[in-house]
Amino acid sequence: MDYITAKWLHILSSTLLFGTGIGTAYYLYCATRTRNPSIVAAVGRNVITADWMFTATTIVIQPLTGFYLVYLADIPLTSRWIIWSIGLYLLAGACWLPVVWLQIRLQRLAADASEKKSDLPDLYWRYFRFWIALGIPAFIALVIIFYLMVAKPV
């Protein structure tokens, strides 16, 4: 694969990764604010599906294309911006794994509440706070990675 194709795939997958992450977070947050378990359950199902379809695949594509681009451009892996990018990517991934589990739990709790025609339980709100707390550092990490990919600071 040539450099331009690899770079295009890398940019496209990073856009899908970031866009899906922020988009699904926004919609689950908005659904949760309605406090309506039926809405939360339906949106939660779509968020989980989008995460598996887009986020999971781009999480794999990003390092493959990234390391290939570094190889093609003959950039040392010891470059500071590369090391920071890898570290921040691992941080974002470490946040994403429990977020996936939390999203599944949030959706199930909302579906159960919807079936029982009850309010979202206290456990939902505890998990939701963890979900937000993990999303913030992941978001910041990806924003910094975007900067590092573009600027490639020395």
C-alpha cells in the first residue's frame, strides 16, 4: 500500500473513531437527560451497535496504519510525538474498554426499568457518572493525538 492510501485510511479511521465516540456519547447523554427508560434503552442499543461497528474496527485500523505510516516516512518510533501519541492512545483505549461494559449495563438497566415501568435505578446513575468520568480523559487524549498527528512537533 502506498503512503497516500495509508494516510487516507488513517485519517478516515481516526475521523470515524473520534466522530463515533463523540456522537454516541452525545446521544446517550441526551437520552439519559430525558430520564425516560424507554428512550435510554433504545438509544443505548444504537450506541452499543455503533461502538462495535465503528469504534472497535477503527481501534484496530488506527495503530496498523499509524505504524505503517511511521515506517514509510522513516520516522523513528522514539520521536517524542510518536511516544506521546501511543501513550495517549493507550489511555483512550483503557478508558474505552470499561465504557463499553458500562454502556451495556446502562442499556440493560434502562430496558429493565422500561419493562417494569419504573424510574432508572440508582445503579444506573452511579454507572452513568463513571461513564462520564471515563469519557472525559478519552476525549482529551484523542484531541491531543489529533494535534500531534497534524503538527508532529519536534
